[in-house]
Amino acid sequence: MSARAASTATLTVSTATGEFTFTESLRELGGVTYSATYRGDGSHTPATARTTVTITE
């Protein structure tokens, strides 16, 4: 998450499915990049995802 003082964030993770929901309220224009990493376990391979969101209005 960005280190912006004017933003708030909530991350909810389901231990049953591994799905997550991320909600953030940005108060500044510009871009923020999110990265997620899963280390894997005996049944699942490691994974990494990255995306950038740009706020224009």
C-alpha cells in the first residue's frame, strides 16, 4: 500500500478460499501500485501479482 497519509485501507482474506478483497479510499490524484505475494505451501505453488491504479478525478 502507498504510504500516503490521507488514505485508508481494508484487506479481508478468506482462509477457506484464499480470495481477498481490498478497499482503499485515496484522497489524492495519481497512481498507486499494489503487489500481492503468496509463498505457497505443500499443495499450492507460489504466486505474485501486481497492478497499478491511476486516480484522475
